[in-house]
Amino acid sequence: LLNKLSIMRTHGCKSQVQALDQADMTEVYKGLNALGSTGWRINGEILDIQKKAWDDGLVIGDLPSRKDFAVPPPPADFDNSNTPYKIDEKGEKVIDREADEYADFAARFKEWNQLRNEGSKVKQRNSELHSQRCDTIIKLNQAEEFRKYEDIYFGWNLDFRGRAYPVPPNLNHLGSDLCRGVLKFSEKMPLTEKGFYWLKVNLANLYGADKMSMDDRAKFVDKNWDNVVASVEDPFNNLWWNEGDEPWQCLSVCKELVKAVESGDPASFESDLYVSMDGSCNGLQHYAALGRDLEGGSAVNLTPMDLPQDVYTGVMKRVVEKVEQEVNRVVTEASTMQEIEDHQAARDIYGLVDRKVVKQTIMTSVYGVTFIGARQQIMNRLEEKYEADGRDIYDNEVEQSMWQASTYLARLTLGCLDEMFSSARATMAWLADVASIVALQKQPMSWMTPLNLPCVQPYRRKRERIVKTIVQDILLVDDEDDLPVSAQKQRSAFPPNYIHSLDSSHMLKTAIEMKKREIPFTAVHDSYWCHPANVDEMNVVLREKFVELYEQPLLEDFLVDLRRRYPGCDFPDLPEKGELDINDIKRSRYFFQ
């Protein structure tokens, strides 16, 4: 109430501000007001448990440890007395790698270097722990401060792509599991029989039992009912809830379910907890809808299926199949160096590739992850696999093996994505191409969302200046609007930014409709929340609004607008669309789940 806030976080982009001033954003305001009208309250029971756990130094949920890791003492200076040297042709003293003593020297130096690096890594982990502790204290203190209020409301605004965020930066439902676990709706309503069912499904989802049918998820809770009750009765000694993917939210739902049962009439129990329905790799869902990609759309639940489809498992199976084929291939003298390296990489990782290894790369493919980025993501996972397999990841040969294997796996994973999402990937490539053409006109990429929100990509080349002082040199970076656009960033960022503007439009359209129906609603981008009793109606609304969004000729209208604004440019025609029937989404049980 005391601070003036802009509707959009423009980061000083003047062209974005000017576009906003001229736009009719009636529907955008309706959506943000609908989100802001949902009231919240602090879940005092969960907060008390969190505070006690923190005070007692327990590492449960996502609470960080209050103890630093012991930093090993630095090793003594390396003993060079036995280092084999020679004089090279330039008359300079260099290490003699061919000397008999070199192997012993190399082993000693490697051990010394590992000891030196170990201390640096521990210090970095302790620094990260300190930041996590500070963040935890702020969140717990804010939750305690707001505990006394019956109704809490979050103001909302947008980023330049149209994605909506609560204004408060620390405690809100977009935050960590700790934040979400300590929040509940301020309004109560009868749970209903179906709401009781959805509350069970929600617990299974939060626990990680979300790769089965909805009914089997509810049965999962029934089978674990003794664990649910034990978690509520003594959460510090019965830690079943802490084994879930989202522990604090699991405990919160456990308490609500037990209260409902103990009331004697679960259907009439007044519940103020939320249930969330999440999109299935939502970025790929939007790409598949744009390109009418039937195979890709089926992989991300745009078509009716008896069981939920898991795109990460689908891609992983293709990757594993290709790895097995490579392992079984015979290497001959005629094989190229690339073929030999691929064969060795496949042998090194045979049996290690699972869903987790490829998941991050698949998720970020929607956001334009580069090959180098994908390789690093996979290498991070392979480090964990190699360590679990007993391999020394600091050994030079093992490190080289990981690098080659991650290069091989990144290429396979991105290739399998191209195969599964051919129409969607063609759409992604088209969006990148038109952004390049616009950048060649020295203009930033700009577009209108379906809710009439103007979006302008702010990426420009940075102008750097070094100011020399007596104490040090200071680097000043200037990124004002009068600088040339960054053509590379404009191209690489536009496809994911455009998709984000569409997922935001879908969410805001859903929020507007839920407000019309007087149903409390909120969302975390592609995760839609409401009371358990309203899940069925929300599921209908979000599907109808998604279909309504993609029944519009979005790309066709965008291409017409580009050709109108840049008549001298030769924009490519739209890629051919697939055979997906967009109305199938209305009958897809697992579209959001």
C-alpha cells in the first residue's frame, strides 16, 4: 500500500513502457485482480513444527543444516624436490614427462591438488548453506508475523513475457515447499465426497506417486493410511511424510485428511487446503498444440489415455535403446574416431541412463537449451551416477569418460526429442528464424499476447567501460535502449519467451473464468490451485480455455503482423502442421494432473 509498483517488471526498457501505455489491457487487469482476490492464511500447525525443527537443528523437509561442513586443513606446499626436469630446445626448464620418476610425481601432484580443491569445495558448500539459512529465517519470521491475520492477500504483477508473480518476494505460494506447506486458503468450504478423493490424489502427487492412474493414487493413500496417521500424531519420530517429494505439503495434507476422517463426515468437513493440478511438461504441451503435433502431443497427455504418459520416461527409453544398439555394434578398423568414441561412451554409461539423467535436458529444451547446456546438465547427473558406482570422478581418465559420455548422451537426447516432437520442433525453429530476421532490422522482437499484452524482448548488446581507480579497476556495464539489439539473444530467447506468453494467457484466462464462477483460484504458472471440492470444475475450465486459446490462428496472425510491420523482409511460411485434434484435450484426463 505504501510502495508504487508497475504492472510489469520492465527493467527499464523504455519501448516496453511505451507499448504498455498505449495498450488496452482490460483482460490482463481482470486476470491479475482475480488472482489477487484469493485470500490466504498461515497454517499455524505446520509453522509450529517447522519452527521446532529449526530450533532443534533438524534437517527435515527442505530445512538446511545449521552446522557447517568441516573444512579440511590445506595441504602443505607441494614438495618439488623429486620433480623430474629437463632443459628443452629453447633452453627453458620444463617437466620431463618421459622420465622414470614422472609417474610418481604425477600421482603425488594429483593427490595434493585434490586435497587443495577439496577445501575450496567445502567452503563453497558452507557459503551456500549460509544463504539458505538466512532465507529460511526470513520466511519463518514472516510466517510468524502474518500468523495473526485471518486474511492475507498478495498483489500481483507481470514480467515482460506476461507471466504473473506475487509481489512479495519471500513468503508466497510460488516459493519453496516450506512456504507452500505453511500456507492455506483463508476461505473454508465443505470438502465433499469428490473433494476427499482429490485430496488423496493430491497427497499422492506431492509424495511422488504420480505415474499411475488417479484412482491408483487415491488407493496409494488408502494403503499408506497408517503412515498418514502416524505422521500426524508424531511427525518428528514418524517421518514417512519426510520421504515425499514435497515433505511439508505432504504433512499439511496428511493433517487435513486425518481431521476430515476424525470429523465423522469427511464430505461435510470444512476444508481450507488447496489441491494443485499441474501441466505435463507444459512447455511441450504448448509447442505441440501450436504445431498440432500428434505424436508429441500424445507424449505430453494432450490426447485421451487410460494412463498418464510420462515424456521423460518416453525419451529415456528411446535413448536407452540407442545406447544398447551402440554397445552391441562391432567396432572395426574402418570405424571413424567419432564412432569409436561413441562406442566407448555407450559402454561407459551402459546401465546408468535413467529418467533423472535426461529429465532436466527435456524440461529445458522448451526454453532453448543449447547443446553445451544440455551436455553440462547430463554431466552433472552422470557425476552422481559415477560416484554411486564407486568411480573416482576426480580421476583424469574418469573425468574424460564423463565428458565424452555426456557429449554422446546430450546428442542422443536432443535427437530423440526431435524425433518425438517433429512438428513442435519445426515451430520452435520457425520462431527462432523470424526473430533473427527482425534482429537484422536492428529491432527487438515484439508481439501481442492473446490477452492484448504487448511484449518486447529487452536484450541488447552491453557496453562495458573500465574505470581505473587507485584501489582497483571497476567494470561498468551499460545496457540502455539506445544500444544495438543482441541478435543472438533475440533469436535464442524468443521461442521460450513466446511460449511463456501463451502459458500466461492460458492461466489468466482460467483465472478470469474461475472468478466469474466465484471459485477461489490461484496458480504457479502451469500449476493450477483451488479447493478440493472445486477440482472437477477447475479441470473443465482449464481445458476449455486451453482449447479456446489454440482454436485461434495464433501463428497465422503473428506472421501477418510481422509482414505488415516489416514489408521489406522475407519471412518464411509457417511449417506444416500435424494431425492433432485440439478438442481431444477436453477428454484428456491427464492433461493437467
